Amino acid sequence: MNILSLIGREKELFSDDINAYEFQLSQIVSSSTFLVIGGAGSIGKAVTKEIFKRNPLKLHVVDISENNMVELVRDIRSSYGYIHGDFQTFALDIGSIEYDAFIKADGKYDYVLNLSALKHVRSEKDPFTLMRMIETNVFNTDKTLQQSIENGTKKYFCVSTDKAANPVNMMGASKRIMEMFVMRKSQQINISMARFANVAFSDGSLLHGFNQRLEKKQPIVAPNDIKRYFVTPQESGELCLMSCIFGENRDIFFPKLSENLHLITFADIAVKYLKEKGYEPYLCKDEDEARDLAKTLPSQGKWPCLFTSSDTTGEKDFEEFFTNNERLDMEHFENLGVIKNEAHFDEEKLNNFETTIRTFKSKLAWTKEDIIQEFFNMIPDFGHKETGKYLDGKM
């Protein structure tokens, strides 16, 4: 499957920058030690591969998914083989006591990269998953940052999201709040981050779902009114590694917009995808027709599709990597932009947010409205709009 052609591109985004800095990259990676947190997710796997193939002295990978970790190792062994350095994986929850014991037993890394996240807009539908999103995206980041400070880590990197720029959904807002917590810790350790677009065919994404739907002989469903920027998994890994290694303290890297990175709808990708798989898209009028035709159309070289407008909570009308009041460096790299940040944060707001969330958790009782109010306290211009409709209510 040619991912580049499916997302409407011919050229890889960051090849010029990677080639220009490859000698430095390889020198630094081959003489350094790394911990990758959330390393078995789509972005985590891509980052791990980028580090592994440059022969690090030590590469430890942590992820809560035991099965995905197994596949990561199989993938690396099958693609790259072995390195002389210490390569190990650990199936751990970074919020757990076991993870804390793991860090206490070693914990000495030059670079810590945190790719763990609850990334789905659909995770904001209920107060319990939403609280886990806060714990994962905000507090686990703050915790692992503190551990890195205590262990003398040279650099801490974590992934933000384009949806953190003027957020309209809870996932984007949680990452914006994470950025605030990271800025506070940046006074004690060098940090950098990345904001980037959707990773094409990443685990759990709509495009990844296309593969599942074909395998299970089910209809393809996609919105026809939402345009998004897409990067490939390899590009996501390259962007993260470039930010981690070359970002100055508080830098946030993002892909420059160019003819190589343009907006495309999910429905357009679905059409390209089906044609590459040898099927002609057949547009259906509703879910019932799509489900029914899935039993017969594929044998005729056609695939039932339902392309509709989006009306679910948390969908942003457009994507942006930075806001008008952020200072940019667009000259240093060919295809990478950099947001240059000062250590701006509100200590009182951070402390109040942390105290309030901890109080909710200690009482084992909170509502979605409680959490939304705390998000508004942190981000007064938070553009959240509740429609009462969620992706789990659709096919």
C-alpha cells in the first residue's frame, strides 16, 4: 500500500532536513541512551525505529500494550536485525508502582521521549474516560518529567498535537494544558515538543479502520466535509526525533505547510484506497443499505461507502499548528517550522487544576461538566461545543 499516494502526495516531507542533518543525528544517537514511553503505538513505533536504526548505546521501550510490544520487536528484528547497544522492551503502565520501581532500578537516560497519549476525540464522551485522558496526557507527563529531572536526563521530549492550537475538543485542550505543565518543568530540564497532523493509517484511526472494514467485509464510512493534513508514520518518527535532538529548550516543532502537505478529505482518501485495492466505490444512502450491500457488492468489484457530513462533538473545522501570538522560526529548517517559547505559565492555575482533579479522584465522583469547567478555568477561550452526538453513535 502506497500511503503517500493515498494522501495525495509524491514526496516525503522531511527528507531534505533528515539528509542535511543525518551525520549529526547518527553521531548523537549512536553515543546516547534513550527511553521511549508509549513506544508501541503508531508514533512510538516510528520513533523507536528511527532511534534503533542509528545504533544507540541503550534503547528501552515502555508501553502498556503487551501485544503491540511483541509486534514492535518482531517488526524491528525483521526490518533491522540487531544492535550492539542495550535494547529492551517493558510492558508497563507508566502510572503504576511497577513503572516507578523500573525507573528507580535504572532511570539513567540521556533522552526521554514520551509518546503515550489518549488521542481520540471520542474519548471525551464520558467522564471516566475523560479523567483517564487527563491522567495520561497531563499528570503522567508531569510525573515522568519530574523523574527525568531527578535522574539527570539531558532532554525530555513529548508529543503535543495540532489540536492544542486554539483547541475545540477535550483531547486538544488536555494537550494544551500538558504544554503548560511542561513549560513549568522547563525551568529545571530542557524540553521540546512537536505538533503535527493526523498520522495516516495509525492504530485506531479512521484510515486504519479502512483495512479492518475490508478484512471483515464491512462498509467504508467517512466524513466528506472534513479536510485534514496527513503525515506518514515514518514522517511522524522523523519529526519527533528531530525535535528531541535539535530542539532548543521549549521549542515546538511542526511541519511547514507546502505543496507537499495539503488538506484532503477522508472521503477522498477512501476513494483512492478502494481503487488501489481494486474496488469501485458505491455510494449508499444510509447505514442499512451499506450494511446490506456489503454482503453482495464486493464480489462484483464494488464496495459500499457511506460519505456523510460531520455533526459530532469535538470536530474542528480546520487545522492549525500554531496561533497568531506564537513566535516562529521558519528559517532554520527546510520543511520544519519551530515555535519559540518562553516559560509562560500560571503557577496558581496549575496548582488549582491539580488540586481540584485530585479531589475529584479521591472522592471517586465527578461529572463531565465538572471537568469541562476546569478546562475553561485553564483555557478561558476554550472553543468547546457540545452537540450531544459522538463518533461511537455512528457506524
